[in-house]
Amino acid sequence: MKKMMGSGSNVHPATVAENINAYDDVPQGVEIRGRYSEEFSKILTRNALQFVADLQREFRNHIKYAMECRKEAKRRYNEGALPGFDPATRYIREEEWTCAPVPPVVADRRVEITGPVERKMIINALNSGAKVFMADFEDALSPSWENLISGQVNLKDAVEGTISFHDKARNRVYKLNNKPAKLFVRPRGWHLPEAHILIDGEPATGCLVDFGLYFYHNYEAFPRNQGDGFGPFFYLPKMEHSREAKIWNSVFERAEAMAEIETGSIRATVLIETLPAVFQMDEILYELRDHSVGLNCGRWDYIFSYVKTFQGHPDRLLPDRVQVGMSQHFMKSYSDLLIRTCHRRGVHAMGGMAAQIPIKDDKAANEAALELVRKDKLREVRAGHDGTWAAHPGLISVCMEVFSNNMGNFPNQIQTLKREDAVNITEEDLLQRPRGVRTLEGLRLNTRIGIQYLAAWLTGTGSVPLYNLMEDAATAEISRVQNWQWLKYEVELDGDGLGVKVSRELFGRVVEEEMARIEREVGKEKFKKEIYKEACKMFTRQCMAATLDDFLTLDAYNHIVILHPRESSRL
């Protein structure tokens, strides 16, 4: 195989392989550089690719402008500015208006399960007893060509109700039961490219590929089989401003026009998982008011965003990540304001993720973990959330019981718990410095989790069980940016009482010792076979960089791109 150099000093060269066949029947200006397979060609049809290309051409300049606006906001924050409510859109926040009525088919969302678009995972999640399954092209998926296009095949089969999986090792066949969860799909964020598809010589926007292919192949079957006349349904990640919601709304309108379906058929929940977005919640709902079914507290990414937003503010250092929970004032304020905003506008306010995994070999530890889940979900439902997230099917019954016991016979709390008391939440409440201490163990845990997650991601797995928690890109990002912040400002590990400061030398020793621990935990054979050393180099470099990278996955993505160029696939 040949290598082809990418641009930029830190970009890993993409792998170039021979394409035995090619995607020959593609629209003008479109080039497919991913591996050919007959199965994939049923997704990458000429008409589906034309739809994706149309979206790319219509919206690429709007997306580029939105990304430039993010850079400008970052510059202002780095120079000392703080995010806050926009005076120019005060009228949207103060006026009385509501979103389109919630479709009855998704009125009850009290427990949702999330996971990657892998075939067996999709079946188990849809059969789990949850009300909704969010199938993920984003943080729970390593976006290799194989994972992405296989995911589209799997979702098409799921919407049609024909999906099955034969587990040869267990000699077991998995199929859908007669009451599957409602399917939502989360495409990637605006910032991520799709290097395997070029449109007019440029990589396609990842989320338009994810959305476009899924919508094109499922807009007819979904309302009939899943949506009771509505749909498809989506989750939208990583927004920072309502202008980004406006682009999504225009994409939805363009898709509905293409499909000749009613405006408002597509519905979406937006994850409020960046600090700037918490000041834009009314505006985001307003832009999506014909297509919205609520907001979600994406709390792990929100913590990551807090550090990233305040990377130039040495007075806003986070304590150990395990101490940054929903009892922190800035986190509670964010949750309370989200609930009040959603219920005022007539849509769902979804709670955060329960990341625990059942502990099979330790009954006492398992019960302790489940008790933590119960307490967290009780806090959410009493605060007014209409539903919550779980990472594992083993948590569904626990979460469902808490929400059902506290919501009575109502499918949600949109009309019954308005949270008018949250009207007084201020910018200061949402930005309050988190309390807690920093410890060497916190530095070690960040390092261990970051390296192990990245090693899994680079080998094709985006949802990784580590230390009885399901980790995805968001928790790896917290690990990375917190290490970077502590190194940049040489913070004192005040929780240890020894006066030790985080230096490059200390971090180097921690990395060496944690790599030895990882080798002991996973075993020498697995450690040797998998790419822990490459992951370690990448993670360490990002933690010690002079400038903080916006996303861990942007740099890492170049390591998983495998190109199969062929002249005949261009027209």
C-alpha cells in the first residue's frame, strides 16, 4: 500500500489502498474515496449522493461562516471576555411563543438509551425497553468509512424492521421485538469533515453526509414504521450559537421539500453541551420552532466546553473531574434554566447520561453503582426533566422506575412543572467557578482514560467500557483539556496537601507509570498488539501543546482515513 501525505505538520498521512471496484455512477463533482462494496453501493446511490451534494453546495458557505464565528468568539474569550446573553435577541427570550406541538408518538421519552450504529447494538437498544434509542454517528462512534457506511446499512434495515444479526460465537440470532424504541439519529457536529467523499474537490461536511444519506433512504419508511406520520427524528450535537440551529432548520426544510413531505415532519432535539449555547437556548428553539422536540443536558461535553471556553482564564480552573457533578452551582443552574426554557416553549427537557455499567462479579459494588444512578435520576425528575439517558440496557429498568414513580400518569412534565423559579438565573449563576480540589489521582485518571479511549478509537471503537463506566469522546475530551489546563498554569495539587505543582516533568512520570498500569490491566499480549503507544504519543502531545486543539478527534481522524482513489470514480 502507498502513503499519501496530508497537509499540516501534525497530520498523519492517510493510507491509500487499491480500489478493486469503484463507485462509477456518481453525480458530477462527487468523488468517493472509500472502499467499494456491493452493500455500500446500495447506500451510495447516484440520487442519494446528489442529495448530499445539493446540501453541501447550498449550505457550505453558511457553515464556513458559522465556523469563523466560533473562532472569533474563541479569540474574545481568550482575551478575557465572558459568554453571556445576547442583547440583540432579548426580544426572543422575553416574548411568549411556543414550538410546534410535540408529535404524540414521542410524547413519552422518560428513558432513552444511546450507542453507536453497530448492528447488534442497534437491535439490543431498540429491544431494551427504553422509549427512545439515539443511534450515534458522533461521540460514541469512531468515524471510519467502514463504521459510517455500515451504520447507514444497519439503520435502513432497522427502519424497515428487517434488521437481524447472527452472533456466530454464541450461535444466536438477534431480531427486533414487537415493541421497539423510537429511533433518533445523531449526525456528527458541523466541524467534522468526511475525507472519503469529495464534493467539488473539497471534503464533504460530515453531518450533511450522515443526515443526507440517512434521510434519503428512510424518509418514506420512517413515518410509516416508526413515526406515526412524523419523522425522521434527530439529535443535533455541539452547537454554540443559534445561527447553527438556523442552518439545521434550513437543511430540514430543504429535505422536506425534496421529499415532498409536510414542513415540520422532521423533528430534532438539540444537545446543549457547550457553554456558549446555554445563553442561546431560547434562540436555538426559536430557529427550530417548527422542527424542535426539545433540548438535552449533554453534561460531559458541557464540562469539556467550560474548560475550552476558559482556556485563557487561570482563575477558572476545574477540580478533579469526578467532583464536577450536577451539585456544582454552575451545573445545577444550567439544568434548571434548560428545564424552564423548554417547558415555557412546549418541548421536552431531557436529562443527562447515566454512564454506569452493571458490575457482574461484585454484587455490593453493583448495588452501590445503581444507587448512584437512582439518586441522579431522582434529582432529574424532581427538577422537572421529562426523561433521561442511559448508556447500558442494564440501567433501563432502574431509570424507568424512578421516572414513572415521580411523573404519575403523565407522559412528560412539560405542562405540570414549569420551573418559573428559574427565571432569576443569571449569567453569574451559569459561570460560577466550580468548587473542589485537584489531586495527583485526578491527573492519573485523566491520563489513563484518555490514552485507553484514544487507543480504542484509533482501532475503530468509539464507545469504550473503562472502570465500570461507558466512556465516549466527551469524557476523553475532559481528560485531555483538564490535563492541558493544569499543565499550562502549573496548578498546585491542593487536594494532596503536599504543595506539588503539575509540571511537564511530573506529567511525563505520570504518563510512564500509567502506561505500565495499562499494560498490567489489559495484559502484555493485548498491549503489544494494539496501538497504546501511538495513542499515548498523540494524547501526550495534545496535553502538552502550546495551543489547545479544539477537538481531540480532529487530529486523530487523519489516522483512521483509508483512501481508495480511482480515476473511474470521478465524473
